[in-house]
Amino acid sequence: MRAQQSNLRDNPLSGDLDHILTHTVGLWEDLRGKRLFITGGTGFFGCWLLESFAWANDNLDLKASTLVLTRNYDAFKKTAPHLATYPAIQFFIGDVRNFNFPEGEFSHIIHAAATSAAATFHGEDPFVKFDTIVEGTRHTLDFAVQCNAKKFLMTSSGAVYGKQPFDMTHISEDYRGAPDPTDVNSAWGEGKRVAEFLCAYYPKKYGIETKIARCFSFVGPYLPLDIHYAIGNFIRDAINGGPIQVNGDGTPYRSYLYAADLVIWLWTILFKGESCRAYNVGSEEDITIAELANTVAQSFQKPIEVRIAKSPDPNRPPERYVPSTKRAQINLGVRQIVDLRAAIERTTKYHLSNKIHGSV
């Protein structure tokens, strides 16, 4: 049954949302008739979580509802008006560090809030970043206890591992590295480490199931093209006709999981993941930044120039930020389905469509 079909079926992401539903359809009974609370529900991850929630809610007639913590409902209404006015999604204004607890019970909580990507891009104070992650997680966990939540998912980061050793092609959850605590620029990774500690402490004291998703790099609709995400910048440059500008030497290795696959993983971890157990979330298909720029360029029919600002230093090994996802694949049955070329093409198509309609 599609209770809101007339409102959502024209969604330009319908193909991706059907893809998500196909690979999560057996999981949603966990949420039937329940209330979900989401922090960070208006960011990149949050928009995809809400898109997929609404799609599943309608197609499976779940009769579930979601309350989303946000600091700026008006801005989100401009970004995603169909989600901002969807009847089963309501919004609650507040700061993740100190929001007033909403009334009633919530069976599931997804904690995806931190400081915004735009704030990071504009040089946010490292302590504000650290404090938002740590206090926001503690406050949201306190709310989970108060509202009798049964399952709690926190989106952590691969930054908890610190600098990936150059001779380690894929970093696993068993690696015991860490960020440099004397480097103030490690505020993100250090904050996420403390947040994971809190997610391990609360189950032992209060019995709540906490799930941890250590997220790496992603691409897809809703990803900003104008801040510090290399793949977003490359797509923006190509949409504008080029050249694609690589500011460094192009040697670092990254990997990118498409957003539709990402939310399949996140919902699966929430519903099926083991409590107090971290799961890497990302793609294992590593690619250098220079190769990525050329892959974006080749995704366009017209020739797009790629410019690399610096020459590689042959005496310096390339940096890596690439996960091993064997734990999630083996234990939860998830995998990368959309390859990088298709992910770039889908993201480009979405942004071109929005640009044509004046929203980019």
C-alpha cells in the first residue's frame, strides 16, 4: 500500500529509493507503528535517511513516524520541501547539546548530528566541534534512556583510527591506531572516539542497544559541491565546463560509497547490528584523487580538462583513507552495489536537474 504515493512518486530519487527498499524490505517491521527520533536529520546523511524512511513508510504502510531535531527548519524546507511537509515527519527545534527532551516514547534513535560540514569548511573552532560531538552524544543518549529507546545508532567516522599507515591498504575495525591528541585539528576524530566510549558505556548501565557506524567517504545527491569534499568539487567543476582542479598532487587514496548504498548499510546496522560493535561503512574500491578527477571528467560527453596543482614527491608515500568492510559484509550481508562511475553519473544528473530548475 502507498499511503502517500501521490506526494512522493514523482521524487527524482525514486529509482534509488526503490533500490534501498529492495535491499532493506525485510528489516522495516522493526519500525512498524513506532516512533523514530533523528538528530542531524537535515544534513547529507539525514536527508537520505528521511527520504528512505518516507519511501518505506508509504510503500509498506508502516504507520511509523519520525521526529527530527534541527536548528533551522526554514532552511531545510527550502532544501527538501517534500520532506519538510511530509505528515509522518515532524521537526523539533533545538541544539543537540542541550535540547529539551520531547514528550513520549521513541523506540529507535539515529544520532547523526555534529557540527555542519559548512562550519568545518569555514574554519570552525576545534573545541566547538569536539564539544558538539561529545556533549551532543551524551545528551542524546540521556534522552534515549528517558524515552525508553531500544536501539540507538551513532554515525561515527573513520577518523577515529588516526592517520592510516601507508602500507595498510584497507583499515579494519581491529586497528588500534588513534589521532594525535596534541593536534587540535584532530578534534573530529578525538570527539568521535569519546562518543564511541559513551555508546559502549550506556548499554552496560541502562541496557539500551547502541550501534556504531564508522563512516568514510560518500557521494550522491544532497552532497554539497561547494565546500571541502573533493568529489563534490570535481563534479561542480565538470558541470561548469571545467577544468577540474586538483589542489594537491593527486596521490592520496580515497574510496566512495554511493548514498543509496550508504543508507542501506545504516538501516541494516540500526536494525540488525550487534550492540557496542563498530562497523566500517564505505567502499573498498580505492582510487587516487588524480584518478578520481579523471573518472569524473570521463563521465561527461564533452572533453573536460583536469589540472593537478603539484607534482608528486617520489620520497613521500601516498596517504590513504580506505576501509576494510569485511565485518559488515560477513555479519550483516551488506555490500557495495552501485559502482563509482554510476554513482558519479547519478549525482551529476541530480545536480544538473536542480540547476535547471534554479535550486543549485
